[in-house]
Amino acid sequence: MKKIYFSLLLLISLFSLTSCKINWFGASYTVHWLVIFIPVLVILLVSHIWIITRKYKCPKCNNFFKPRWYEISAWLHYGNKRLVKCKKCGYKGFCPTRNKGENI
């Protein structure tokens, strides 16, 4: 874990020495990298939190379950369904997220 923190600190330190050039309608601007990096990071974090807080309903056994973050973050999805594996019956397929009216 210390290696990860050290690597991130080193990466941020290297980026702090750089800047980005942006061309906007013919004018050229120099922008610090944090101006671009922080909004992108916030969008990624918010979408990740939104994904991992959802509970899924197995279409086979009607069990509600919450997979681990690494099981759903990069899996296929369409609409409100994700390709996950049910913890109770072992069904692996597209499971819809829990509807607001359904109790767990």
C-alpha cells in the first residue's frame, strides 16, 4: 500500500511541474494541470460511488445482493442492468438494479 501512495505522490509531483496548452477559438491559453485533472477525478469518483452503492436483483431467485466494487466497476452493462453473479444461487447474467419501491 505504501508503494501505491508513493507512486501517486511522485506522479502528482511530476504533474505539478507541467502545464497544459488549450486552444479556444484561436486563442492559446496555458492552464495548470489541476484545472483539468480535478473535475475529471470528481466525475469518476461520483460515478464510481453511484455504481457501487446499488443493489441488484437476481432474476432467477429474486434475491437482492450487493457485489463488491471490483465485480461491477468494469463489467458490461446496459440500461439499469449489469453483468454480475448472484451470491445466493450462482446465476451469472444481467441483473437489474433495485427499484425504489422494492424492499430489501
